[in-house]
Amino acid sequence: MRGMGNMQGMMKQVQKMQKEMKKTQEALNETEFVGEAADDKVKVTFTGDHTMTDIVIAPEAVDPDDVDMLQDLILMAVNDAMKQIDAETQNKMGKYTKGLM
């Protein structure tokens, strides 16, 4: 019987941790991350669940003769935002996975 009490206590802790993880993930998903390219010519906004919600392209970044440059700026901004999301996700959620692997 003694082992059952420990098991119940452990299950309660796991359930509590699951609720905290869900709450943390929801907060992350609502957080906005702004990725920027060189000289702020392109800015993209994403939520923590990797959904792009906005893109701002400065007029001087649009050169019909140099579309490749605009594409590169967009890639830079998107990749910057993705790195921010990944870093913040690891920072917030990593505490739940430490020692599990």
C-alpha cells in the first residue's frame, strides 16, 4: 500500500507539470517575435507557434532590377525570427525536459 501513495503523489506532480507546460506553451504561442534584415529594410513578425502575422518591406528595398536582394532580405528576417522563437522555446520549455534524455 505504501508504494501506491508514492505513485499517486508522483502522478499528481506529473499532472501539475503537464498543466504548467501547457500554460507555458500557450504563453509562448501568444508572444510576438520580430525578425529583421539588414538595415531594417525587411521586418517580419511571427507568433511563438511559427505563424507569420506581418511583414513590412521598406520601399527602398524594392528594386525591380534586383529581386534577388529582396528575397535575401526576406530570408534573413524570417530566419532571424525563427532563431528567436527557437531560443525562447528552449529557454521556457527546456526546464521541463532537463534530465529526461
